[in-house]
Amino acid sequence: MRSTRWSTVITAGLAVAMLGAGATAGQAAAKAYASASDGFEGDPWSKWDRLTSGEAAADGNYGQGLARNGANNGWLWAAHGWAAERYGIAIDSWLRSSCRASIWAYPVDGGAQVELQVWDPNGWRLVGTTAPWLNGGGYQRIVTPGINLNGVNKVYVQAIFGNNTGAGKFIRLDDMALECS
């Protein structure tokens, strides 16, 4: 009877130890993934930079029902030139060997090519980019190919639109994300 009691105590102790080890492993796995996102909510211009050249503008819609999610969205407009909106993210404490940036874009005035870029501000190196053609008619997700950001401490995720047709075009933006593991 004594050996049964000790056997039960030892088995229960091992089960608790294994559960604790599983929780620790689960916590470690959760830290192997990092992300940042922003959907232009609150005061977007305290976090986002607006850049333009030529006949172009960058701004946002606030509480007008034009956002993909939430109340606000950003937008780019260009007729002869380019407009961009970029968001800085400190990633120095992240695991960052496999990262992807994404944003949702809506070419309001018909199809357009919208570029999503990831910049390392140390020397302003372009470290990732994609520039798909988007059809009009709604928000579409743009996702960069995988990027290795080891050795990079901060990045800027930037959506940029250029147009030289003279006919101004709007691109709405929402729900930017950077995800790394």
C-alpha cells in the first residue's frame, strides 16, 4: 500500500512538472513570433509620416465609413508625382529572420500599381518590396515576400503610389502589419 501511495505522489509530481515544462515551452514559442500593426485609428499622424513629390497628396479619411476596419483610413493621391505613407517600427528585440509586411489598399479610381516597401533607415536601404497591380472595386491585401531583418533595429513600412497620367487617382490604405518569426 505504501508503494502505491508513493507511486501516485511521484506520478502526480511528474505530471505537474511536465505541465510546467509544457507551459514554459509554449511561452518560449509565443516569444518567437512578433508583430506590429496599425489601422490609422486615433491620431494617425503622430505615428505615420506623409511624403509627397510633384502634384500629389497623402492624408486620411476620419469616421467617414471608408475604412476597411475601424473608423479611419489613410489615402494617397497622385496626378503627376508620387505620394507615400510610412510607419516606423522598432524591431531590435524581435526574432527577425523571417518577416513579412502587409497593408490593405483600395484603388478608388480603377486599377493601379501600389508598392509596399520595407526600409532600413540606417543608410535608407530598401530591404523588401512588392508592387502588384490592383484592380478597383475594394480593398486588396498586399504582402511582401519573406525578408530577413537580422541586424536591423528599426524599419519603416511604406505604401507608395506614383502616377504621371495627369488624371489624379486615389488609393485608400488600411490595416498595415509587420510580422516576424
